[in-house]
Amino acid sequence: MRNMDYVRLQQSGFRSLRSLVHFLPVLIAVILLLGMLQSVMDENLYRQFFVFSGSLQTVSGALFGSLLAGNPITSYVIGNELLLSGITLAGVTAFLVSWVTVGVVQLPAEGQSLGLRFALIRATVSFIFAIVIGAIVSVGVGLV
Amino acid sequence: MKRSSLFFFGLVLLSQIGYLVFAPVQAHEALQYSFRLGMRIAPIFAIVYLVMVFFDYVVDANYIKRHVGKTSGLKGAVIAAVFGILSSGPIYVWYPLLAELQKKGMKTGHIAIFLYNRAIKLPLLPLFISYFGIMYAIAVFVSVFLASLLNGYLVEQLMKVKL
């Protein structure tokens, strides 16, 4: 029994390792892409992205957050800067939510593992939800 | 390995080489960032591997189907949401595990719920509150949690639509 369990465990180990090895090229590509993205982004670019005013900033925020990726702490820092520079709460909320829920950069990786159709549908629905949450939260917080 | 994955990898690699040729200083910064990011996620990747081995060895398809499968309903949705909130690290390290769970019968909508609830980062909550305030934090995270359930439902339904 102990030998059979060890064999099963070994097989589980190999199967899991094989899955990860298949995933590795896409993961490396995503990491390289994030590095390149990080190197071209600066403070002025963040503000320039929000060219629209009022409620359309929610769309800008969702779009901006969708295109970026990385540690959520970075999104908190950028979000705070955007708020201080006059971007609406709705726009910043949409930005914060879309940063972690959409993620265009990791779409290829998601498509490879879970299916491209799933990845695209989920990203689209999440993008729309980021806009909706941005609008709802800003109204709700405004009422409190 | 899918051809599209290799194509994507090749495309990014060529972009990186082009970046090194035309903007070496920025490209060097980019590579340093990528290296640091890779070092940061390596331990999480190792944890994901161990979790994958655990699921493959201990958890069979019937268990997955019963708890987070097509008939698991709201219970399965909440389980997926809770694990999404508890999961750490970048989203892309969890894709291989989710792919295995999907093969074993995890509902597509619940996978979407897991991924959406990763927006709720409990360890970062104090930092979020310090930047934006507690009322805003509560409003955002409650909205994200509720939206995740609807998100999962919509993704599930849209996946069924035949093109």
C-alpha cells in the first residue's frame, strides 16, 4: 500500500510539473511584457490617460486599469495620485477594480490555460463591471 | 505546448530584443524589473505546484464536481469566492491549477468567481484603508464580492451561447 501511494504521488508530481512546464513560456512572456510596460509608464502618462471629464472618466479608469498589471500596491499608489490630481472617485474606483480583475497583459496566459473564449468573455464582463462598480461606489460613498 | 503560446513567447522575446537594440537603458530597467518580479513569484509558483500535486493526489473529480461543479450552486460559488480571496500572488500563477480543476469538473462560472475575488486582498486591506478610508474600502470590497457572483453567472451563461 505504501509503495502504491508513493507511485501515485510520483505520478501526481509529474503530471503537475508537466502542466507547469507547458505554462512556463507564456508565464515568462507575461513577466517580460510587464517589465517593458513598467519601463514606459510614468506619472504624466497616467494623468494624460484621463482626457475625458465627468462620468466618462469611469470608462477611462477601467481602460487604463485593464491595460496595466502588477502588484496591487502600485495601483493603490497610482489611484491615490489620480484622486489628488482631481480624477473622479468613480474613475479611480474603475481603475482599481479593473487593474486586478481584467488584465489584458495576462490574457494570453489565461487563454492558454482556461480557453481563449473564456478569457475574452471574462475580461469583457469584468471590464463592464469595473465601470458599473466605479459608478455605484462613488454614488454610495457620496451619499454617506 | 500550444503553437499560439510559442508564438506569443516568440513575439514578446523579439519585442524585448528590439527594445534592447533601440532603447537599451529602458530595456535594461525593464529586464531588471522582470527579474525581480520573477524572483518574487518563484516561491508562490512553488506553492501552486504543491497545491496542484495535492489536488491531483488527494482530490478526485467527484469531489470537485460535488463542491464546485455544475450542480454545486451557491455553495460552490461561495467556496470559489473564499478561495479567490485567500489566494495570494499574481493571478497568472494560479491558471495551471484552475485548468486542472476545470478538467476535473469545476464550473466555469466558479472559476470566474475565484478570479474576480482575487481583487479582494486581505493582507493589503490596512494599506488600502490608509490610502482611501474605511468606508470606501468596505464599499469597494462588498461591491466586488457581490459583483463576482453575478460575474460568474454571466460568464457561465455567455460560455453556453453558440456562435
